[in-house]
Amino acid sequence: MMAIGKFNDSVRHSLQNFRHAFTSREAFVEYLETKPDAAAADGTRRETIRNQWTNEDLDISPPGHRTWGWYDYAAFWFSYGFSPGLWYLGAALLANGLTPGQALGCLFLGFFFGSVGVVMHSRAAATYHFGFPVESRLVWGLWGSYFPVIVRALCALIWGGVTIATGGYFTSVLLRCIFGNGYWNMPSHIPESSHITVQQLIGLFVYSMLTGRGHPHQALYDVPPKHGAALSWALLSAVNSGLAKTTTLMVNQPDIARYARSRVAPVWSQLIMFPAASTACAAMGIYATQSIFNAWGNIDWNPWDLNHDMLDHDFSHGRRAGIAIINIVFIYGNTLIELGANVIPFGADFMSLFPRWLNIKRGMWMCYILGVCICPWQILATATGFLKFLNGYSIFLGSFLGMALTDYLVVRKGNVFVRDLYQARGRYWYFHGVSWRAITTWVISISFMLPGFAQTFGAHIASGDGWTHLYAFSWFYTCTISSVVYFALSFVGGNFAREERTMPFESLARSADSSVEELQAVDVVVSEVHLPVEEKV
């Protein structure tokens, strides 16, 4: 009853604020504006002056928001393990001539390396409780941070649309289980060129998103097995595929780790559950595909086609109930991944571009709207080359991760002056708000990947198979090269991070929260605060 009462009070308060917004122009602008910082959002302080570099979600997460324990992270990665992308990733590797055992071994290695990257990138956010847009200011500068934010936001938006469509596939299966073949065989008067049917439009209202028909059957097992050097490169490419599948989640980590109760909460739970659950789902996809092929001769390398084939062969009540339960699990897992890997990161990124008007929640709604506007069912149905481009996105994101890890763990030894992250012309302002080191490192790290990347579309900007082989381990290359180059450039230019390197590891973390609270307690513009180094230490 108390929960219902709080909900009613919340609705009543929201309606009052909405009506008040139309009483005057000033009230309407105030209604649209976000809270200037976390303290104002929590109601602990009502009067403040807005700073262009922060709002309620860009600010450091207050203690009341740090609620994620080890079991929360374990549950998140367990749910991620049952996402459809991991199911058919393993089956897709069979098309490259790998055996099920080889594909599983490579994916486990890729997921394990990915879990190491996830844990390492969690450290800064779990310690200082800021998100990815703010963390990027350390490496790129306050204005320069918009570049990695925009790149990641575009990736999250496109994959968010694809994930939305994926959820619709499972919704269609679930509706068929509930309403029978009468629903599935309804006549559709929508043109085939639209790549969507009446059944899938109904799925739009159930899942709140649109979807396409899915991928056509392909004869994966007609590919001859590989041997020798060809097998070695295929295995390396498979490991890289496992890493590439998780690159966005590695880059996204600060947006999740900022809510950790302690620095160790995101460590072992993610290091163990991530590769274990992901490999288990990939194994189910591989062996289910192989079993159906052996039994019926169909190549159902994605779970929704597999479910439809099972219903076509046996439409009994028991099978419909079982498949319905399975699809509910997939819908749940897909929804979590849609939120954690795409919608929340896009919301965090997009709101950092317009902090006065957008917070994470509003940014998430923008992702849902724009994710449908890009017509993801058309992407899945016709744009195979564009999907290759999305798979190659790891070459652009891997360098972001390499620089972030090197900057925090090695160059600065975990020491961050939190106030300067929200302060124009502070120590992270660099050259007019942009770091030349980050730009130089990013260009160098991806330049050697572009020939192999172009060859995936049939374009040739350089000759030789070496570029293709180099592209086979693109994630390892971009992440490693960016780390090495950034570390070398950190010693160029005199005093870059010299003070932080003289401190013990994360010695500034002990005073970070108190510094932010002191700053929020006074009614000043953060961008005009200029403290000497001695006071900041």
C-alpha cells in the first residue's frame, strides 16, 4: 500500500508540474530544463547556478545512487549471455569453415579478453562515479570529448535499432504461440518492399518496436573446413569477432560502473559471469543449429527461425507453451541488452551534448524514437554491407578503450582532479578544450586498419593480403597501438600529468567525494573556480 501511495503522489506531483509549466513562459522553460546538478535533482539544494559542463546525470553519482553490488553485475551479464546476438554469433562462425569446438574455443577466448577489458574500464567509474562522457574529458579535453561521445552514440543508436527489431522477432514467435496459426497466416496487404508484415506490425505494439522477417536460411555447412595458415587466420578472426561483439559494452562500462557500491563490486562478478554466460549461449546456438540441420536439413542459425521451424513441425499445446516460455526469456534478455548496451549509453552520450535540456531518461526516449526512424528492419533485410560496417565499428571504438585505460591506470596512476572535469580552462582543458595527443593517437591507431576495412566492401585502397590479415585482429591492434602511442605522447610536451604520476595510486580518490560536495554546497559557477594545485591535492 505504501508503494501505491508513493506512486500516486508521484503522478499527482508530475501532473501539477505539467499544469504549472503552461502558466508562463518562464515556467515552461523551467519545466523543460534539467536539474543543474545531482544535489538539485535529489532536492538537497534548491538554489544553484547552472554550469554548461554538467547537469543532474553528468554530475558525480551521489552516494544514494551507488546501489549496484556484485550480484547486480553478475545478473546483468547472465542476462546478456542469453541475448540473440550471442546465439547466432557462434553459428555464423561455422560459415567460415570452423568446427563447433573451434568456434566455441575462439569465442571463449574473445569473451574472456573482453571481460578483462570490462573490468579494467570499470575501475575509474567505480572509484570516482562518473560516466563515459565525463571520463572522456580526461583524455580528449572538455570540447574534444564530444568526438568519442558522438561516435559511440551513433553506434549505440544503430545497434539499438537492430536490437529493437530483434526483440520484435521474438514477439512474433510469442504471439504465434498464444494465438495460433490463425494469427501467423493472416493475409498481409503491406508491400513486400517494405520488409514488414501485418504480424510484425502487431508485434510493434506488443514490444513497442517494429521488426523484419529475419535472415534467410543459408547453407552454413557447405563451407569446406580450413587447414594450415587459412585455419590460423580464421581462428584469430573468430577470437576478434568475440571481442568485437563486446567492444561497445567495454566502452560503455563507466555508465554502469558509476553506480557500484565499492571498487571491487564490478570485478569478479563480471570477470567470471561474462565469458561463462556468453559462451554457454553461443554453444546452445551452435549445437541447436547443427541438430536442426541434421534432423530437418534446415539451417536455422538464429533462434526465431528455429522456433518457427519447430512450430511448423509440431504445433501441439506442449510445444507452443515451451517455445513461448523460451521466447519470454529471450525477450527479457534482449530488453536488458537493449537498455544496457544501447539505450542507456545513447542517453548518456546524447544528453552530454545538450545538458541543459536533456538528461539520461530523455536521451533514452530519443534513442527509442530515432531507433525506429532509422528503419532497422530495412537494415536487417537489405543492407548486408552496412552490417559489415557495424561489425567493423570495433576499429573505431577499440582505440577509445586503449587510451582510456592507459591514461587512467598508467599515466595518471588513478588520480583525477574531479573539479577540473567540470571546469573550463582547468587542467583538462588542454588546447582550446581539445587534446592533440588523443587526436594523434586515434588517427595513427586506425589508419592501418582502413585498407582491410575497405576490402570488406570490395573497395581496394591498398594491395596485398597483408591488410586483410591485419584486419583479422583489428581490435587487438587498435587497442594495443593506441595504448602504446598515447603512453609515448604523454611524455611529450613537458608537464602533462606529471603531478599525478608522483602520487600514490588513486590517492585523490579518498577526497573526491568531499571535494564535489564542497563545490555543490556553495552557490557558484563551477567554470569560474580556479584553485591552485596545492588546494586540489
